[in-house]
Amino acid sequence: MPKIRIAERADLPKIIELIKRNREPLNEDLGAVLNFESPNEKCRFFVAEENCVIVGFARVHVYRWNRSAYVINLLVDTGYRRRGIGSLLLKTMEEFARENCARIIMFDTAIDNIPALNLYFKNGFKICGYNEKLYDNAKTALYLAKELQQ
């Protein structure tokens, strides 16, 4: 089973390679937000590492103003899926959110992203809304949320 840890700046090239290898969009400067902190917001990147290879990563932001956490990224390399790595990354983000007093953790995904939906449902998330305008490709985004016990 892979080890989950907080990502370091030195991990960024491997995270970017993972994103590109899995044909996911990369529309922002990840270095600018890596483990960002302000009085109002905290961001953490986590990596799943197996045999010194990054096989997955996740990014979560915690917002102080409404005590919420938002999963921005969760990606497991294609060859490592269906082994519980996504659930481990989710649990790690939930722990981080709880430690930072979040009452809820949320995520959005395309309505046809069945593997992501299955992962979130399996981990206790429920649909809490939708947005027909969020994505450029005209797909509907589903919002999912999970209340966190303190």
C-alpha cells in the first residue's frame, strides 16, 4: 500500500508528469498554490508514493470564513486505480480539514465521471447540487459534500 504524505516543492515535476500522463488538464501554476497559507485559507497537496514513485496526488483548500474544505484535485495514475489509493487520499484530506476546523468537505465532478462518483459515494459523500455553467465543455458539474465529525 502506498504511503500518503504532504507534497514538497521537489514533487511538483512528478505531479505535473502524472497529470499529463493521465491526460488531465493543467490550467494553473501549481507552484503558486503549493501548501499556500493565509489567515483565511490553507491549501495542502498530498502525494501517494509507492516504491519512490508518485502514483497519485490530491489538493484541498480549507476556508476559514465558512469552515469548509474543497477538494480541487484527486488523481490516481491509471495503472494504480481500484486499489484504495483514492480513498486513502480522501481520508487524508478529511483529516486535514478536521484539524483545521472544517465542518464539511466538498468536491465537484462531471456528471458522467462515474469512477469519481463511485469513489465519493463509497466514502460517504452525497450530491448537494449541480451547475450547468461551470465547465467549458458544457457538461453538468455535480457538487458532492460530506459532513465532518469534529
